[in-house]
Amino acid sequence: MKLVTIVYENEIGMIEEFNPNNLLRENKYDLDYFDFNNSSLSDFLDYLDFQDCEDYCYICAGSPNRLIKLINYLNKMTSTNIHLYNTNFEKLIGPYNLELNEYEDIDFNALPLPSNDRGTMQLENGISAMISGLYPNNLRNNLIKHLYVENLNLLTNINSTIFSNMALNSCIYIEQPFNEIPDEENYIYPIFESENIKSKIDNNEFVAISKNKLEEDIKYTIDTGEVFNSNFISGYIDYSIVSELAFNNNRLFIFEEGIYQDYLRNIKITSNINAGYQEIVIKLTAINKPENLTNVKTPIYNLYPFCIRMLNLLKSEKGVFITPYTTYKYPPKNNVSDFHVIGIIKDDLSVVYSIKTGQFYKVNEQFIYLLEAYLKDELDSKEIKMELQDNYDYTLKQFMELIKNA
């Protein structure tokens, strides 16, 4: 069996596959799609076995620098022949030529390439996730996205099963400066110095917060809708730990004295630097047992860091957030999870933010009032009908149209 996929490698070594549905002539090309962001090296090897794949071919748009290292590594690990071709269908890696005629009429120039700054954005988002411990909800638990290592010497002591269970698109940060990496070809993940991480903390872009202070701040936000960010921070160090939301375990910190769950080194997983992946997962499961947690967290704990980032983005020290979980005109509702817009009142400015598109929309006070009712399923309430009176149907229709398009 032969599987073919089209990929693009950006400037920081992240590899993205083109979804076959995005090709101009739908259903014409038989293309494979394997998610580099949410799958590990071990997952991919299992996938090849499951598919009974004899040949797996990457057609790469752009420069396949890291992809070449990955393919060379894979060819040592599997009986499947891994091939690499460029968009001119010139073979770069492979034991023999593949028959690829059916793909040669693809217009690669018409494919939707990622933006030029995508790699920079991925680095920024990744650093924020690694410092805070907050990763996307769709990311699988215990899939390692970031490995933070004290020095280069420790790399050779890390158990190989750790690397096998890192996401194919993940990276390693080294704390101590280095000029070159010995045996670099053996490491299939991008390696960066941690200078950007340390500078964000030294510059107070990310700060530590105690559990008690966080609970006080969040209770105030629930009661009033108000969020404060007087120092314009981007987030909190180890927020996932302090808030007790640390069930994803998508990062590891490895130091001479052991492996930790958190950046501040308050939770040591093991003193054994060479601990295997399964041993670490078992220990993390014990650490994160529900009975070890003091409170059942309300959904606002997930949303609160987002509110802090929004204030930083808006360059505002405080704002009132209209969400299902905060109080404005109506009491909070914690059983709401499916929403894509929130409201923000900043001084005399009211805006709606679309989580789906990342766009801000300037609105009036009435829209904010309706937005809260919408988020809390109160649009047909007596209060709303009295407020709008004869304009109820028309105003509601206009409102819902705007929400739909936001």
C-alpha cells in the first residue's frame, strides 16, 4: 500500500500537512492526512503498521530541513519506506522512484500556504503555553509539546521513550546557552535556547500568583465581571498548577536534580532523569488524583487567563467582561460551554470579541445587555421584553444576525 501526503515546513521547523479538502479539485487526489500537532512519533509508527503501508511519500512545498532529519530517523525505525519529493517531483529521499503521475497536475502555487509570520506566532503561543501550562483543550493528555532541559549534557540522559511520545510538532528548550548541538541529527525536534522564556519572566510579562490570591481575584470577577491587569501582564507562571487545572501534562522540565511538572519546580515527578514515559505518566496520574485537589473548579478558571490577555492586548488596566460565568445584569451560569463571543466594557468603550475569528466589534450598551442575556439564555425573559417593548422582534432579529456573523 502507498500513502502520499503534501506538507509544508515553516521557518522554525514546524511541519503542516495540507488537508485534502483544500485542494482545488475536490476528491480527485488520494491524499493522506496525519496531524503533526496532536500525534506523536510513536502514534505515527503505529499508524503505518495499522495501514499496512509499504511506501509513505511526503511531497514538500518549501525547504524540508527538519523533515529530512525526521524521515532519515523514521527509516531506521520502520519497515515502511519513507520517501521525500519536492513539488517538481524530484526525489530527495527514497530507495526507489515512486509512480506519482496522478499528482503531477496539482497547482502547488494555488495551495493556501501559511502566512510568513506563522512560525513566529507558533513560537510565541508555545512559550506562553509552556510558561502557564495552559494548552488547547483538544490536545491529548500527556502528549508532550514542550521539553525544558537545564543543559545540553542532560539531553543524552533523557529516556528515548520521552522523545517518542512528544508531538511531531513540538520543541525542546535548553536553559544554558550553547553554540552547537552534538549529534544534532539524532534530535528530530527543533531545539531553542530558553532566552525568550527567561526574558518574558524577567520583564514581568508572566508573574507568579498564589492560590489564595487567584481565588480572591476570580471570586471578585464572578461577582462583578471586573478583571484587573494594572501591570499589563500576559499571564501567570504555572497557572495550570495554581488553578489545579493541570490534567493535560503537555510539558516537562528536566533538571540535574530531577524531572518536574512545573516551571517553578514545586512539583517533582521523579529524581530519576532517565525515567521512561510510562513511569512519568503513572506518577503524574498519582499527583493529579481528584482527591488531591481542594476545590471543584468553575469554568471561569479556564476563561480568566484569556481575560488577562485581552486587557493586555487592549492596553487597559481593567475591564468588565460579559461572559456566562460573570455577573453584569444577570447572575452567572456555569453550565454554558458552547459560545463564541464575549463582551468587554473598557472605560466608555464597549466591544464584542469573536473567539472564532479573533475580531473586535464596537457595540453600544444595548447590545452588551442583549449579549449577556444571549449567553445566559435569557433573551425571552420578561426583563428583555419590557426593555425592548414593541421593538423586541426587530431588535432581536438584528442582534442574532450580528452574532451569527461574528
